[in-house]
Amino acid sequence: MKVKVYVSLKKGVLDPQGKAVLSTLHSLKYNEFKDVRVGKFFEIEIADNIKDKNLIEQKVKEISEKVLSNPIIESYTYEIVED
């Protein structure tokens, strides 16, 4: 089993890296793109002996809030994927 965690800046938080990517796209004549937001993606493999989805969800929420994101400026979503 795997968990995919997506972390992105909250709405209203400036994204200078996204603006730099957008500027590069425009300089390369990709003018159809209006905005770019840069985020993070984590793919986490769960140990084979762990089958309790409630436990996995609890642990994913904990690590997402404590390690993978900065809850003040970032939000996260996740999905559990069966092998």
C-alpha cells in the first residue's frame, strides 16, 4: 500500500518560485499559461504488515502536519493507493 501526499501553498500566499517558472514559460513563448503554483509531492510506501486504514490515515495526518508541510502557509491532501 502507498500513500500519496500533495502539499501546496495556501491561497493568498505568494509563490516566488511559481512566478519564476511562469516568467520562464512566457519568455519561451508559452503565453497560454496564466499562473503557476509550485508544490511538493511525496509517495510513501506502507509496511506490508500494516493493514489498518484508520491507523494509516492518522499517521499520515500527523506526519503531514509535523514534517511534510508548514501548516501556517501550506495545505495538504493525500490518497491511499492499494497495490
